[in-house]
Amino acid sequence: MIKKVILRPSRIGCPSLPGTMKGIVVSVPGVTDVDVHYEERALAVTFDDALTSVSAITKKIGEEMGIAMTEGDELSKGGESASETCPM
């Protein structure tokens, strides 16, 4: 069954992180789409749950980037603007 989940990284401060995360998530077998929502600090991931799981996706990001992910209910802007947290 095709599912969609919102994942929120523990940090996503600089513009290069979402693109890197997207590349990692897309490489997981069963993931069909990844939308980066930079200002909301979130990734919307569409996947086939017969081929992968939320835990497999978050584990892959953790292994590749050392970033913890949490599952979110919906897209909503966090408190601090993402552009304000990037040191570049």
C-alpha cells in the first residue's frame, strides 16, 4: 500500500542538507517521491509499505548523515526560520 509520511530532521539549517537528505531517501527501495519543505523543516515521503518502512527510511538518513528523524502529523512552520539558522 502506498503511504505518505512527514519526517522532521533534528537539524536542517543549511540549504545543502535537504537536497542531500532527499537523495538518500530516494535511494531507499520502495520510496516513490520525496518533497522537501525547507521552511517547514520537513520531508514529505511517499513510499510503498510492502517494500520499506518509516523506520528503514529514518535509519538510512541516520546512517548516512547522523541526523535523527521524527514523524510529524502535518506541515507547519517551526518557530525559528530555517534561513536564520544557517551560518553561511
